Amino acid sequence: MEAGQEAELREALAAARACGVEEASLAAAEAQLCTLAAECELSAATELLISLEEAEAVDEESEVAFAAAVREATSAGVRPSMIAE
């Protein structure tokens, strides 16, 4: 997901809500949006950690940030195979 797309999608969901779209449908769409956002965050955190490992610059802060991205991905329903990578 590119920068700004998440905000645009959230605005579209708010507009759909205002137009009376069924809440169950919107909840499912919002859950999927959260999953996509968590996938993007996990990918970015993974790339950063790999770069830091290659530069031998991994520190506690980067490990904590990566662990947080993994926890968020898990709670957002990201595919286990993606988390395992």
C-alpha cells in the first residue's frame, strides 16, 4: 500500500458509512484494510532489519520495532507464512 492510500481508503469507508452501507460489510472492509496495512508495516520492518543486519548495525531499538511489527501483523490477521518469513 502506498503512502496516503490507507487514509484515502479510510475516508472512503467513512463516506460509505455516511451513505448507509451495511455495517457488517464495512467492518469486513476495515478489517481487510488493517491487515493490508500490517502487511506493509511488516514488510518495511523486515527490509530494515535485513539492511541493518547486513551493515552489522542491529541494536535493541530495531529489534523491538521488528517485534512490534510482528505482533501487530499477528493480531491483524496477516498470513502466518508471511510472518514466518
